[in-house]
Amino acid sequence: MKSLLGSALLGLALAGFADVASAQTDDSLSLTPQQRSTIYQTVSREKDKVRTPPPVNMKVWVGAQLPASTELYILPDAIGAEVPATKFYRYTIVQNQVVIVDPTTMKVVDIIRQ
């Protein structure tokens, strides 16, 4: 009986972890136009913090996987507070676009243009 109960609890715990992991690694990020604007404006003010931008000719699209060598940056705290869904993601700037990336997979989840 204890073995069955333990297995059931383990199964529930693993299922819950899988839900959290899949939510974190979803290939898209749903942002409102206001949130997109806020992210773009905030990150644009901090452009000087991007020490190593990706190559100018780099092509990006939602779902693209960036090279592991791409340097990613933590979104400013103000963004995480206003848009909690972004706290798992990082960003880089490619051709004046804010590229939101899942750091665990290096996949682009959103691109914010001016």
C-alpha cells in the first residue's frame, strides 16, 4: 500500500514539474501591444549594456534557435515586475529588434520591433 501511494505521489510530482517545464519552454510568448512597447522602450534605454551583439546579418524569427555562443541578457527588473511571464526569458538585440529568448533552449520566443 505504501509503495502504491508513494508511486502515485511521485507521478503527480513529476506531472506538475512537466507542466512547469513545458510552460517555461513554450516557443511563443503572448504579450499585449502595451507590454511589447514597454519592453522595447525599457531595453532600448539600456542598449549600452549589450556588450556583444549578434552579427548584423543574423536572421531571427520566432522559433529559431540562436547559436549557443549568443550572449543573452537578463530583462530589467521593471519588466519582470510588470510582465511576470518574461521572468524565465533573456534577451539580445538584433538589428534594433529586441529578441526574447528561452535560455534553456536558445529558441526565440518573441521579436519586438519599434
